[in-house]
Amino acid sequence: MRHHRFPAWKDTPPHQPHPGGDAPPRARHDRGSALEPDSLSADVHELRDVIGWLRQRLRGEHSVRACVLTVEAAGPDSYLLLLGEAQASLSYDPPRLKVRLDAPELVLIRAEHGVDFDPADLVNRTIAVQLRTGLRQRFGRGAGVQAKLMALLSLGQIPLEADIERECTLQRLRLEGARFGPDNWVEPEDLHHVALVVSEHGEARRDVEHVLQSLEGAGLLRLHRVWANFEGAGAERTLVEAFTRVRSLHAEYGLSATLVCRGGGPIEAFRPLNSYAIAHAATADRVPNLIVGLGHAGTPRTALDAVAARSEPTPTAAAMLVRHLVERTGLRAERALAAFEAAIEEDLGAASRIALARATTAFDMALQDLVTAAEARLRQLDRAVEQSLLLGLSAAVGGITRKEPDADPVEVDPLGDTEDDAALSAALVLVIATDTGCIVTSAQDLSAGLPLLLQFPDGAVPVQVEPFSFTAH
């Protein structure tokens, strides 16, 4: 028997209304449920919870949410309804409960839902009903539960074939080992190339482009638009072709994400999105980072929603997710740039300090070399000036002391120990080599025939060094 998967409800004992109390409460509505919005309250429980409670207490009244599996006629205006789980579990032994709908209750239901109401139309539809249960003795099989349908609280808007197809599609993908769902989402580091699968003439395209056009105009995002039909006989074929086109775009550009959007519409229009061909073409192995925004907040969940890495309630919400991803990419880029600049500044600062220290050391060394060279040059200049002055002085004195230009130099006997020699030695100020202008400070600087200039306080006397011998003298 077929059953269907719906969002889980609270696992609490069923509500027991007091005899003569208020009318049965209404059930709540959530996405994925086929119940009318705000038609039931939290006091409506799943069939499995009611059956579990009946094991402890058989008699009572219960508000139950279930799926009608079969409807059989049991007499004039009397029917037997086989109820199963509203939430498909694909288990091998799902709970079942057969309830009876008698003529008085059927009249009340037709008064509320119309005179054309036919219980056979309840097959494969979710309902919320109020049941009255009791004990029934079955011949040869002991005691059992008998249930009677007292009121139809809510009626599903569509048959459950869509939910059945969705579950079968997802079950087939699981058996094949296909990768799909939120676990396959990979946060893009630099979101730029995005494929947009959308109807060319529809509100979904305008909604998405209104959110992303500023990013696209600034060059921060590039949308690769792929047109597809989401309704009609060709919807499945065009969507499969669109995903094939997305695969080729990913091979060419390396897509960061794929955005699939369609606007709202009747629930039946979303049936093609439960097909196996579309879900298989949209798995993570073929389409990276699939983001879907299908219908509106009240649209039932499709197989494509389950396959996608991110499922948003509307096309605008899906586009906003892409926008936030681009903004986060920009923030990461700003942080990385700031860290890069800080690293460069630190490296340049260290390098500049090292270079400055080296330059300072080299400058000090060059300056010291310049000072040394300058001192040496100054000493050379001092000697040159000194020699020039002495030569000039020697020439001037030589012209004065000689009797005539061709006169020979005076030969001076060696100094002795006489009083005149001692006075002469004490009065001598400088001994200058006439040919070089150098000052003679020791006897080692003298050589035979060397002309000298003896400088006294009152004048200069030119002399010549002659070898001295005691025997010759």
C-alpha cells in the first residue's frame, strides 16, 4: 500500500474532548502539508499516535490526521474508509485503521462541503477527522477496535500522487547512491559565475534580476541565463536540457552556484519537479551548489527541493542568498587585502630598518675614509707648503750670504768641544737640505756633498757636508 512523507507532528497522546464541550479544535498548517491553511490545531494527531494510545484505552474521541487509502461502500450512504499514515514512512508494516462513515455523518459533511461530495474522492488525500473509538467483540478473534467517523475537520487540497512520486524519486536516488541534499553544499570562496535556470517570460525572472542586477552591473557577478519551461507537457524535457546546459557551463566557466527559480501557481503545476529525470539531472555530481526558489511559502515541497543543496521558499529569497554570498566574498576579500597590506607593511618596515642600518654603517665608513684621506691630503699639502717656503727661504738666504754667485760653499769643520762650538750648536735653529728643502733631524740623513742651510736666529748659512778624517785633518 502506498503511503507518504510529511513533516513530523508532535508525539503526544491524542486530545480527548469532554462530552458536551466545545467544537473540535482546528489543525495547524505548514509547508509540505496538503491541509488548508489554519484549518487544524496542534491537537490533531497522527494515526500512529492514536493507535498507540488505543492499546491502553479503547474508548474515546480523537482528532486524527491520516491518508485515505481505500473507500468501500457498506450500504446505502454508508462507507468503510481505510486510513493510513499521512506522513509516508516507507515502512513494511505501516499502521492501518478502518473507520465507518454512516449516513447521518455523511449528511453533515455534505452540508459543509457541498451536496456533490463523494467519499470516493477522498482516496489518496490527506484528511483530518474526528473519530469515536470503542470496543468490538469479533467472532473467533477476540476483542478489537471499532472506529466511527464523526466529523471531517479538514480536507487535503490535492491528491497525494505528487507526494508518492516525490518519495519514489528520492528513494530511487538513494538506492543509486546519488549525492544530493544540504550535505553537498560547498561555500564558494569567490562567487562570480552563476547559472540561472528560469522561465524566460515570468515573474520569477524579474524578481531574481531585480535583486542581482546591481551586482551584475558592477561586474561582481555574471549570470548565465538558461531558459526552461516549468509547466506543461514539455516541462520535464526542457528542464533536463537546461541542467545539461548547466553542466557544459560548469565545464567552461567553473560555476560557483546554480539558481533554479519559478513563481507561484496551482499546486498541480509543480508535479513535473517530482520526476526522476529532473531530480537525477540536478544531483550534486552534475550540478554544483544547486539553489532552488520554487513557488511561495505555502507551496508543497518537491523532489527538486530535496535534491538541492539549498532550498528557499521563494525566488526572491533564493536571489537574496546569492547576494549574501557575494557580499560575504567581498568581506573576505577586504579582510584578506587588509591582512596582505599589514604583512607588506611589516615586511617593508623590517627591510627598511635593515637597509637604513646598512646605509648608516656604510655612510659612517665612507665618512671615516674621507676624513682619513683628507687628513693625509692635508699632511701632504702641509709638507708641500713647508717645502716651498723653505726652498724660497733657502734661495733668499743663499743669495745674501754668498760673496758672489760662483763662490764655493763654506766648509765648516766638525764641531768640537770648544766654547765657540758649543755656542754655535746652541744657536742653530734648523738644518735644511738645500736641494730638497727637507729638515734634517739626524746624522743618518746626511751624506757626502749634501748642501745644507743652517738657520740661525739672525740668519742662514749655506754649508756642504764633507767627509771628515782625523788623519787628513
